[in-house]
Amino acid sequence: MYKIPGHHHISMITKNAQLNNQFYQKVLGLRRVKKTVNQDNPKMYHLFYGDLTGSAGTELSFFEMPMAGGTTGGTNAITQIGLLVPSLESLMFWKKRFEQLDVKHSEITTYVGRDALHFEDPDGLRLVLLNNKGEEVPAYWSAWDGSVVDQEHRILGMGSVEITVRDLESLGKTLKDMFGYVEASRSDGEAIYQAVRGQSFGEIVVKQKEGPKEKPGRGSIHHLAIRVKNEEELQYWDNIVKENGFHSTGVVDRFYFQSLYFRESNGILFEIATDGPGFTIDSKVEELGKALDLPPFLEERRAEIEGKLTPLD
């Protein structure tokens, strides 16, 4: 039986790609590793930020939807993204940086047992920096030396992802029984599941909440993608998803990875995505994110696509 080793990427909606581009590169110090378009609707940008090569588990991705309205908070939604930083001193650095750059943020507090600093991006997306306390992260995560943030305080990659649902038990059963996540803790109306026991880089925090479903808009989270090694494993999980009564899209070729999508019983959209071939399939490492990259099936439409996109830089 295969095991899920952690997060692959997470995808959100932004109203303005230029503001998004500036914030994630110039404020958070992440690398834009891929500038491409939504393969299902190439009129909109699809931007990826992460480490040196956009390693699985470091990728934050955004679809630009200029007509997006505001998000109306609710349940049955992915509601917060955790990002790991090296230390408590790093959180102090980030608090001062957010004050200087007028980023909406909290005081330093705690979240899922870690020192934490909550903040929002320009779209109102809820994020939290978490003290990694020097703990292990995947060996293949590679720092980007071009970051505007000093290495001792840089964002390492994704940590705890929060999902709020009406039915905690059903989502917990999917994570534990279907995917093999470990239930690390449980309290009143909240449970923590880990892809790798004791590690936060593949952690999912599930909160139970009654009420209306979230109405998505700018700053909302579209889906969470979890990792598999290759297409053989992906085919295995496609069968498992179907055997458990969920509808799978089947394997979809996203050029940079292969993936499939399904919704669990609360309506949360999950993607299962392969580690490779990765973003260097059509770019040298030093050139990642600079040009508009298109998958081969869209290349013949390059002039049309570029003509409808607003330059980012």
C-alpha cells in the first residue's frame, strides 16, 4: 500500500495578479517559479510561488479572476494556510516586517501547539506563519538565494492547512482510512491529521463548524493538492478514490505533473498530484518564472493568449 508523504501545492483565487505577484515575491520573499495560465481557461493567469524549483510542499498557486467578488466566510471550505519559518526569532522578524509594510497581522500567539503569527494577503487570504522549531523538513526543499528575505528567516514551505467542515468524522475517515493519515490529536470540535507522524509539513487541521457553506471569492482557497511519487501511484489512488464511493476525474495531464481531482463528502476539493516532472521540464532553474510558459497543447495559441494578459512586471 502506498502512503501520502504530504502536501503538494495549494491553489487560491486572486483578483489582481499584479498585486499578488508583488506581495508573494517582494513581501514574502518567495520565488515565482512558474508564470503560466489556467489550462482549462487560458484567459487567466496561473501563478506558482515556492522555493528554488517550486518543490512539492512549497508551492502556493493562484488563479487570477478579475471579476471575483469578496469571500463570504462559512463552513465546508479550506480556511487557512500555514507556512513554516525557522524560529521564534523569525516570527519576531516577520511581525516587524509586516508592521513596516502595512500587512494586516496579529500579535505573536500560538496555533496547533506552535508559536504563530496570523496575517492576510491583499485579497484577504488567511495565512499563518508557524515556528518550525528546527524540526525536519523534506530534504529536497531548496532555498532560493534571490529572496528579499535573509536566509535565517525565510519561509521554508507549507505547514498546517486548516479545513473547516460540518462533518469532521467523515473527513477524518477519508484522511485516516483512505489515505493513511495519522490522527495526532483531537479536542472538542477539532482534530489534527498528519501524513508523516510528528511532522507539520503534511499536517491538516480539521475544525467542525455548523452553518452556511463558504461563498468563494478573492482570497478563497480552491483546493489542496497532496503528493504522490509518480503516475503508477496516482493510478493506484484513482482506484482507491473510486472504491470509496467518490467521483474521480481520472488522471489529468497538467504537463508539470499528473493529477486527479475528487470532492470528499463535505464538498472539499482535493487534488492528488505527482512530484514530477516538475517546473524545470520547460525552463532552466535560473530562468524559472520569468517568461510565460505554456503547455505544448496551448503553444500554438501563444500570441492570442499573451494578447489578453496584463503584464506582471
